Amino acid sequence: MLNTINRVLEEIDNFVWGPPLMVLILAGGIFLTFRLYLLQIRKLPLALKWMIKNEEGGNGEITSFGALCTALSATIGTGNIVGVATAVGTGGPGALFWMLVAAFFGMATKYAEGLLAIKYRVVDDKGHVLGGPFYYIERGMGIKFRWLAKIFAFFGVCVGLFGIGTFSQVNGISSAVKNVFDPLDKHTLSLPIIGNYSIAIIISSLILSIAVALVLIGGIKRISQVSQIIVPFMAIIYVVFVFVLIVSNITQVPQAILTICKGAFNPKAVTGGRSRNYFCLYSKRELQEVFFLMKLVLVAAPIAAAAAQTKEPVRQGLVSMTGNFY
């Protein structure tokens, strides 16, 4: 059964992540970059300042920094560790170079997401702030495009529940626990229909589910509060470990940079002449990991941005685009 599900998911993945969609997303980022006159460079200092300085008197349920942390909570770790490692393992060292390029242009897209989320958000009867792609599609493009907003909302839920929104995070955490406590699968349990699984995976998944449920029950405010504590801690730990690894291997850094550049512009020089299915010098798998890393294809980032306590869409747009640094 699992093999059948895996084949179906692969077929859907190949259809959704075809070259036309990837080119469209990248082209959108490039267009916005030049249309906004390299905003991600000109306004970067201001964006970093506003990232940690909350706006006084702003409307919303959570702080701008809280909205950023909420959006980053699903990418730090799974995105910039598991995702990057997978891309490098699949597409070669050149993936790192093209990740930087795609992330740079993606900052313009993230800016647009944050700006539109604030500009077209609404407040319901209970005083809760609602916003996101489905709202700015309907309110920005017009009532005639409500069908598109509904489709986006439906597939956004599917991606969040059954795709890279949850599955990859749970799989990454449970796999890490298993590799530490039961790497040889000596302690397994047979589950009906699903099959045999390591007890370490089952226990870690149950604990994770309970912890996540306790946070989600509190709504966007509790999610933001928890994210503001956990995400900065995760980011600091990530930076510290990366710094230690670089310093420990400082003599290999020049050769690593050379290998990355060769892999980016001459893949065969690194792969020994073997084809790696490159598309415009950039494999499909690498692009998928970049888009996941930037959360360009998830609805969580603009939804979280819509709840930020601010009256100025541009301000939140600048704060949102700083998420690509992580």
C-alpha cells in the first residue's frame, strides 16, 4: 500500500513541479527584483531594523517579529539543513550557488507576499485578523477570481497537511531520533496496514504530535509566542554549529568554494561526466529545495504576515523578505 501511495505522490510531484512552474516562479522573482529597483539591496538595512523593532499602535494580533518567526518555524532545520543536504546530495555542490541566486530573487517575491497580505487583510466579527493569498487574490484581482482563491486555499491545505507542510518535518525529526536510538531497527513494532516501524519513530512521532497540538490549540497568538522563543534559539544554534564546522575545516574552504563554482557552471567537471539531469544548469530537485527553503509555495508565510501588528504594508513586506536569510 505504501509503495502505491509513494508512486501516486511521485506522479503528482512530477506534474506539479514541472519546468514551466519553476520557470514561472523564478521569472516572477526576477521581474519583481528589477521592477522594484533591487529593493532587497537598497532597503535591506531598514528591513533588518524593522525586523526586531515592533511598530507602535499597529493593528493586528501578533508582532512583526512574531509573524516572521511563525513563518520561519517550518523551514529552519527541515529547510536549511535537511533540504540543503538533499539538494547537494542529489544535484551536486553547484546547488549551493544557485540556491543563493534563487533566494536573492525570491526576496522580492517574499516582499510582495508580505505587502499584499497586509494591504488586503480583513477583520472578522470576533476581531480576528484574516489574510493570505486567497484574500488578496479575491480582493486584489476582483470577485471574478474568487474561484482561483478557493482553489489556492484547497491546495494550500493539502500541501500543509499532506505535503511539505508537515510530512517532511515529522520525517526529519523522527528519522534523526531513530538514527540515534535505534539505527539498526532492532526494536520494531508492527502496525496494522502501515507495516513495521521502529519504536523510536513511533514514540518520537507521538510526542511531537502532542506538543504540536498543545501549541495549535492556542491559535495564531500561541503559535507566535512559541515561535518567538524557539526560532531564534534554533537560528543561533544553527549559526554556531556552522561557524564551528567552518573554523574546524578552514583550510578546505577555498577548495570548497572552487568546487561549488565548478559544479554551478560546469557540472560534469564535478560529477565526472555523469549526467545529473540539469535544467538550465540547475536540477529540478535543487529548485524544489530552494522554493521550500524560501517558503514561496506555502501559504503559511503570508497568512502569518497578515496577522502582524502594523498599519504599513511596505513595512511588513520588508520584514517578510528577511526570512530568506535563514
